[in-house]
Amino acid sequence: MAISLYLSPRMADALVWLGRYQQRLETLGKETLVQFDAIIDRNPDAGKVLFAKLGSQLDYACATQFLHEACYGQHGASLLMLSAQARENAITIRDLLSDSLFGSVNSVYHALKAQENNASLDAYQLAQLLTEIEYFWGRLSTRLVKSRSAQFILFGQSLEMIDLKMRLYGEVDTLLEDAHQLNLYGSQLSENWQTFEPIHHNQYQNMNSLQACASNIIHYDL
């Protein structure tokens, strides 16, 4: 049965996107650290390959420059931009977040922003910031004011997880467990939820189906 507590479409959308941007920031941040090591040890172009999958073209001469470009480059997948987007959505639904949850999102943004101009952010500092995002997920279940809000954030997280697995890793066959989680949240949020079923070896159709999922739970004609 869907949870009955009302949220405006604008608030619901911001909750979903907070979940999506937090998951995107965490996943891409971790992948950035993996490719940072790969650039040093194995493949100088590893970072370019990673960000090309998200439609961003990076130019760097060494691992240190790659790290700075990944965090602060003028492209749509920069970690600072993702953190800023997460923060903007958190501001929109500030009244639904505890101080610790909002503070977690805010602190990651300000920590990244503080290092933007002096290029001093190193791999260890980035790893520490990603730990703060892990704390965010850990606090979510007990610190959110309204449980329906938590469901929207977790729905966004689940949606983004599937999206990234397909974009970054080309995975389709391994999405069944993720799809089950997405469908669980979706059915809790809407009685009209349409089950998402990944189609093996058809990433294009899966992506189209995934993009329609949010409209199943957010109705702008309310």
C-alpha cells in the first residue's frame, strides 16, 4: 500500500534528485579514485574513458591534473557540480531534513569548494569526503523527519544506481536485484507504479524505461 502522507510534486522531485545526485557523487567519486591509481600505474587514458561514458571530455597530462579536472573541470560530471546540485535540492526540502543530514550534504560541498582555486585537493581528502556521503545514507533511516521523504530519497538512490551501472559498466544481466529494490520503493510511493523490468542485452530500451520511472510516482497535476 502506498504511503498516504502528501508531498507537493516540487518537493517530491527535489527529494528524488537529492538521492540521485548523492549516489552519483559517491559512485563517480569512488571511480575517480580507482582511475587515479590506474593512470599512475597502468593506463594514462583511464580517466578519459571513465568520463566519456558520462558525456564529458577530460584533458589532463598526469594523475594529479586528472583529479583536479574530475573535481573542478568545466563539464557536466564534475564532482563539485554534482555536490552543488545535491545541495540545491537539499535546500529546497530543508524542512524535511534533520540538521545532521543537511549538514552532511552542505559540508561536502563547502569542502570541495574550498579547494577549487588552489588545486590542493588530494586523493586522500577526496576519499574522506566520500566517507561523509556514506554517513549520509547511514543517518537517513533514523534522522529524517518524515518517512515518506526518506522513501523518495531512497527511490532516487536506487534509480541512479541502475542508471550508473548501465552507463559506466554496461551491466544489464546483473540488474535484477537493483530492479527489485526500485520496484519496492516505487510500489510504496504510488499505487499506480509500473514495474521496471530490465531487458537482458537491451541497454537502450532499459534506459528509456528507467527515465519514465520518476513520472510514475510524481504527478505534476496534483
